[in-house]
Amino acid sequence: MEALHVYDTTLRDGAQQEGLNLSVSDKLAIAGLLDGLGVDFIEGGWPGANPKDTEFFERAGRELALERATLVAFGATRRAGSSAADDPQVQALLDAGTSVVCLVAKSHVRHVEEALRTTLEENLEMVRDTVSHLVAQGRRVFLDAEHFFDGWHLDRDYALRVVSTARDAGAEVVVLCDTNGGMLPHQVEQVVADVIASTGARVGAHCHTDTGCAAANSVAAVRAGATHVQGTVNGYGERTGNADLLTVAANLQFKLGLDPLDPDAFRQAMPVAHAISEITNVPAYSRQPYVGASAFAPKAGLHASALKVDPDLYQHMDPARVGNGMRTLVSDMAGRASIELKAREAGLDVSARPEVVASVLAEVKELELRGWTFDAADASVELMLRRALEPGCTDYFDVESWRVITEATGSGGAVSEATVKLHADGQRTVATGEGNGPVNALDHALRQAIAVAYPEIEKLELIDFKVRILDASHGSDAVTRVLIETSDGETSWNTIGVGENVIEASWRALVDGLVHGLVRQGVPIR
């Protein structure tokens, strides 16, 4: 088997996701992360198609020092009725200065005739002319055969002619694209095997996940002989997204025994996935395979009992191999084993304190009955354990009072102002903060008040805020649950607050989030 190519198209195809908008600086930062992960190729965008992508390649030549990956410029075959040598879009691909160019071409007869509005023979000539021209200019060429699987089912002979034409013109890889995302794994295996047997070309797979099968389809393609897989980090892409490249690579590595990425680099998979989520401003999906926060997080009490004996009984692989870790979720289904495992994760020894385990377990069950949900708030559980083991160990400050006022203009614009009074390090502090909402204002005021005694608070940032009404039938009087995610720039944690007043619930979660951050940093009480 030829060396397997791992080809990332997050910066081009992934950026077509609804609501995702990457700046040039964002793309450069993501490219650096992908290089550290060890992918073989990074598709940077379509130079000449828009100013942003043109600027990206200009800056990449000066600012990117890739150690493992090769940067790729993406574009289309020349226009019908012209020549590749005279086509400005083809010239823009050369001007991008990359050693590899990926061309997109039609391989579906209806797309050729109705979308390109040209003849089938002219489309083949467009492929031949553009590929051979770029090869003659010293470029390695990959060709994305768009809508290939649908095209193969409609007119197999023509689809194969597109592959053979690209191969004969010098294309190194012909990538078979499930552009509409409608294929199933057995169909992908059938088509890939037929293409290889009929043309002898080196083929790859580019799958979308409209059937939920993009990752499985990519693996099926490799099983059938493909040696090049394309995808995006976190499955970004239009409609339902592209194949999640990390899921595909992990399945190839850990389930099929191939080596798409260096094992040491693979240990950065989860940190890289989450770092890219921060750049794209798309929240990380907790249930994402391999790298999601919940990927190795059993919940049921029965499972926890077995986990104490052997963690591998309830996980399909060692999560450390992808930079993840096992977490035990604590909920109303928890037993003593769940509490003990959670304590162990936090580095706390409760082996000689059965009364602590019993009291925390009872508190969890009682609070969950009242609407709290601790499987989504690990940090709150850890604080409960610490406070039960050593009362006062998290008393960094003593809150005297807090209040928040929201003032709105006649046009509807509103600004909130919060005041927090607290005692820390023997001093009484009064701080006021403004924000675009009451919680934002409280966050600013609380930070100012704490920072006098604990300047370490500056590292902490509120990055997500979720509110849920627990009993909608009560309308505005309903009990509210608030989940807050806080980060120190390296990792994040969740805390919870529940109350009849949404601001009160938010305050509880906010305070615990900052306190947990101080604990994580090892800050002593002053």
C-alpha cells in the first residue's frame, strides 16, 4: 500500500459552514495547529477567487514555517473554450506559489451539460489541458472529481474517463467526491474498487456526511484501496459537514492498524480540535468521537463500580492516545463508586473518609431532584468534594452583598451595572462593573473585587453561558438552571447554579467557576 495521505480542507471546504467566518489571521493560526498535528496536506483556499484567500497565500509564504505539512492551493480547471495557459484563475494557482495544486473538475454528465454548459468531450479537454499545464510548470496536481459517486451511478463509463484523463495528464491523485453526501459505505467500497481496477489510478476520497456516514465512507474507501483521505477538523463544512478528519484518522490508526499520523503527534488531537474550536468560535461538540469531552465519560453507577476494577472495561481504547482522558460523570444515577472515581480524578483521597463519600452522594441526589445536573458540571462536583473533605479550603473571599441594575433607553438599548462587596485577604473591597447584560456586569465587578487580593484571576475567562427553564409551565416564575464554562486559556471547566431567579443562579455558577480556577492554579487562600 502506498503511503496514506491525510489531507485537511478545513480552511477551504470547512470554511463554507453556515455561520463560520475565518479571517486571514485565523487561517494562519489554524494552519500552524494542523501542521503540529502532523497532517500531510493543508488546503489553504482558492487564490484568485476572493481577496481573503489570495492574501492568505501571500502571507503564508512569509509567515508560515510548516514542518510536516505541505500547503495546497485549490482551484478549478480552465474555462470551456479557452486554454489553461491563458486562464487567469489557473495563473492565480501558480502565483500562489504552492508546490501542490488541487483542481476541482466535473465527473457527472448532467453537471457537465447543465452546470458547465459544455460538451462531455470539452470537459475532458479542460481536465487534460489544466492538469498537464500545471505539471509542466512543476506542480504536483491532485484532482477532485466532483459528484463522482452520483456520476458513476448515472454514467459509469464517462466518470471513469474523467479519472483516466486526469491520470494520463499527470495528476498524482484523483479524489472521488461524494459531494452531495448521499452514499453508504458499501456503495463507496464498490465504486472505489471499480475505479482502481478499471483505471489503475491512485485515488482518494472526499466525503460529506448528509447520511451521517462520511467518516465510515472514508474508511470504506481506504479498505477498498484509496490512499488519500480528505476531511475537516471537527467535521466543519456546508450543510451537515464534511468527514471529521480526526475521526477518520483515528479509525485508520487505531482500528485498522495504519499510520496516517505520527503517534506522538496524535496525542495532540484533542487539544488541537478544541483550539480550532476557539478560533472558529464554534463550540466544541462534547460527544465528538475520540476528542469530545464526553467521549470517554461513563455515567451510570453500575459502570462506575466496574471502572474501579479496570477502566478498560468501559472504554474502547486508551484516551491518552488522542490527548483525551476518562471522566466519571456524577448524577442522580451515581453510586459511591462514582464519587470515589471523581475524587480520584481530582487528586483527592477519600479512601479513609466514607462519611464524605456518603454526604456528597446524598447532596448530589438531593440537588439533582431539584433541577441541578452535575454530569454537565464536573467542577461543581469537585468543589463539593473539596469542601466536604476540608471545610473552608475554597473560601478565597467572603461576599457581603451584590446587586445589579439594568437601565434601558427608549430605543431599547440596555446597559447593566453591577456592584459587588466582599472581604478578601483581610480587606473589604467594593467594585462596580458594566456589561451588555446583568451576568456580564456581575462578572466584571466580581473580577475587579477579587483581583485586589488574587491577581491570578486575570487568567480566567467566562467563555460560555447557557440558561434552561426547568418548568416551562410556570412561565417567568419557573426555576432556572445556568451552566457557565470558564477557561484559563489552556483548558475549561463547567459549573452550575439553579434558582428561581436567573441572576441568582448565574451568580452561583459564576462564583464557583472562578473559585475552581484559583484552585486549579494552586493559589493559596490569603
